[in-house]
Amino acid sequence: MRSGDSIGLRNIGPETEVWFHRIGVSSREQFEKLGAEKVYILLLEAGHEPDEGLRFMLKGAEEDVDWHILAQREKSIENSYTADIDES
């Protein structure tokens, strides 16, 4: 990747873009075509360790929202499920 090149996705910084290029994702269009889940799987297959933060970053890039919002939303849903189970 040349200096100054950017895929231009929210939550995706220069280091993650290098990872993208290593798995053949070099544009926003390629990312959008594959989707966050497939890109995550490709990164795992390329040797990256499973990482919940990376999963949220990719999903946030796909939905064009800050990854912290997704993490908090998922935590709220988990807490809701846990509360429902505890009340049963």
C-alpha cells in the first residue's frame, strides 16, 4: 500500500488497511461486496487472532457507525437476555 492510499472506511486505520491488502481487499467496494463477516473470516484464515474489537470495527465499517456504539448495543442486548433468563 502506498503512503496516502486509503480505503476510506470508518473505524479502519492504516494498520488494518495493511491487513486488508494482504487478503486482497484494496477498496471500499471490495469490502462492501464481501461484507464484514467474510472479511473477518479471511483475516482469521490469514493468521490473525480472533479479536472481538476487530469484529466490531469491521461491522461498524459496514454499517458506517462507530464501533464503540455497536459494542455497547450488543452489551445492552446481552444484558437484556440475561435479565429475561434470570426472571424466568
